[in-house]
Amino acid sequence: MLLPYRELDCPHVDQISSDVWEFINQQTDVMTVSCLRKHFTWNFIDVRALIVGVTSLDAWFRSLGLRLRDVAATVTTSSKGLEPHKDEPPVVAKINFPVFNTRDTWNIWWDDHGREIARIQMLKPMVFNASITHGVEMGQNCTYPRVVLSCMFIKEPKHLLEIP
Ligand SMILES: [Fe+2]
């Protein structure tokens, strides 16, 4: 049995978020009008370019013994949020890193009977169990667009979801 999520300590989270935000705006087309027209977009980012462009993010992952394999920026532009779903197998443990406007936005997990089992506002990075039904709810006071990095690793950090 694995936890739905676990928040991770990241002393320089605000600086890293702002570095990633700058990278996304300057070195990708994620925030272009055509991308933003979609309601909730999953945009793969060139991992090599991200590692080189935002060394602070890679350094933090390396401090956890993790090496990035794939990264996607998820962008939410409307109050609809993200419907309950499970991610495609086989990856279970991903790390979600807040980038922009995550305040008053909520990650929620449900059991197989549709009962809510966990809910958290993503102000810190978290290891995230994508095999449990989950979604995103936008609060009354959130700001758009909301941007989060979904990070997948060469060896997935399932150990961080184990119950201590
Ligand atoms: Fe998901």
C-alpha cells in the first residue's frame, strides 16, 4: 500500500519555481496562445534543455538521488480543473513541482468508491501516486494560468510513497 502523496522538503522552492517559469516562457512554446487555447494541456518539455537551463531543479533532484527521464508542463486556464482519472501505467510515482499560481488549487485523490481520501494545495513539490484516481480542483481565489511540472525519473521514486 502506497500513500497518495508526500510533500518534499525543498529549501529553494520559490527560486526554482521562478527559474522554471522563466525557462518555460523563454525556451518553450508552452505558454503560446495556441497552447493556452486548450483547457488543460500536457506539454512535454525537452529534458536535456531543462536540465541545462534550470540547473537548480536538476541539482535538487540529484540531491534526492533522482535523474529526470521525462517532464511535462501541465497548464490549467479555466475553473474546470482536471477530471478524476488514473495516469497511464506503468509509472506510479511522479514528482509534481509547483511553477506558477498553484495557490488555492487542489490535488485530490479518491478511492475506488469515489470517496475523497486526500486533498492538498500544492505549495511544495510532492511525490505523487498517479495510480490512484486523482484530479485537480480550482478554488475561488486561484489565479490563471496554473502551471505545474510533472516529472518522471529513470528509476521512479516509489520508496518515497511508502508508509513509514
Ligand atoms: Fe494525472
